[in-house]
Amino acid sequence: MSDKLVVVSSTAFLPPLSDGPSPATLVVVNGKIETVHRQILAASDFPGLGEGRYLDLGDKWLLPGVSEVNQGPVGPGGTRTGQG
């Protein structure tokens, strides 16, 4: 079985604990972020993409770790953060 590869780029990437949004391209393999490039890369920069997908989100927000905005970020292991 081959890995499911998705490459996602956004000019508004907002990782946890950051000072604000920045451009980024994320490589996601089998649903997990494998690599974060702190710049916008084109689909042509990934010659091995093959059957994978390239998603250009433009200026739409990319918020890794946020599964439901009204519930807050999800920490390592799927635990909710910020709840006490």
C-alpha cells in the first residue's frame, strides 16, 4: 500500500506559539505533517508527488492542530490544550 501524500501551501500559516501568520508549505503523509517549509513552494518542486495532491490555499488560514475552531487546539496525542 502506498503512502497518501498531500502538499499544502498558504500565505497565512499560523503554527502554535507563533508571533503571526507567515508563508509556508506543508508536506502531509498519511494524515500527519512530515515537513514544514517556511516558504511557498510550487507543485513542480515536488517531482515525486505522483498520485498525491497539491493544495494552494492562497491567503486562507492554515492552522495545524486545530480540528474544531470552537474547541481549541489539539496537543500531542490528541489531547485538548487550554482546558482546565
